[in-house]
Amino acid sequence: MTMPHHALEIALTRPLTAAEHRHATQAWPLAANHDATRLMALAGATTPERAAHRLRRRLTDRLPIDVITTHYPDTHGHVLLNLAFPPAIHTALERDAQNAGLTPERFVREALHRALAEHADQGAERLDRAVHHLLADTTPAHLLAAVGHALTRPQQGPTR
């Protein structure tokens, strides 16, 4: 039986130098993005969690790793986040999770879900305020036509 391979992305705390990239690729084959702030790797393991753990163990001393994620979502649309906390943070996290009656992994997952939901709510509120501001100076029909026009034109870069 062959072991499955998992595509993993490594987000770095800073761009790599060419020498650092060469040094890291001696331990594991890696592909860097254009500014060397993210790397891609394939790791064989029975689960994505084990693959990320194996990759982190092998590369921690060679790279300024911020987070390792699975590159592709699983069947539930979830992406694995592999984080390494400093000892003091890890101890506090375990204490807070225990106080909440959760595992540390579940505690972090729920905190992340809450933060993402709050961020989405804030974005929706900002959009609602912007639309009301625009409607103060135009009609709904004109605004709808302008939105339709904007959506059918090619994007010129990131939108915010």
C-alpha cells in the first residue's frame, strides 16, 4: 500500500534569502513563491496532521515558520492549521482550554471560528454603511447598474 501525500503550504514570518532557501531544500524539497514568503511541500503521511508535524519537525531549525496549512481543503471544506506556540502561550492555552472544558485544539478552533464570524459581520456592516452612503447620492436603479457594470469588468488587482 502506498502512503498518501499531502500538499502543504508554509507561511514564513519573513522572506527567505537565497542561502536560507538552499539550506532548507537540503532537508526537504520546497517550492517558493515569488517573494519567498510562502513555500510549498509534499509530505507523505497517513493523515494531513502527521504530514504537517513531520514537515515542521524537519524544518523548524532551518526556516522562520509562522504556520503550516494544508493547501487543499478536505471533504468538509476545512484547511488544517499547524501552529507552534511559545511555551508560555502553550501553557496558558492549555489552562484556558481546561477551564472551558475543551481540548486545546478545540479551544483554538472555536476561538478562530468566533474571530472569523466577527470579521465577516464587520465586513457586512461596512458594506451596508457604504451602500447607504451611495444611495444618499443616487437611485437604487443607478447603483444596481453601476454594480453590475463593475462586476462584469475584469478586476485590476485586489479589492478591499
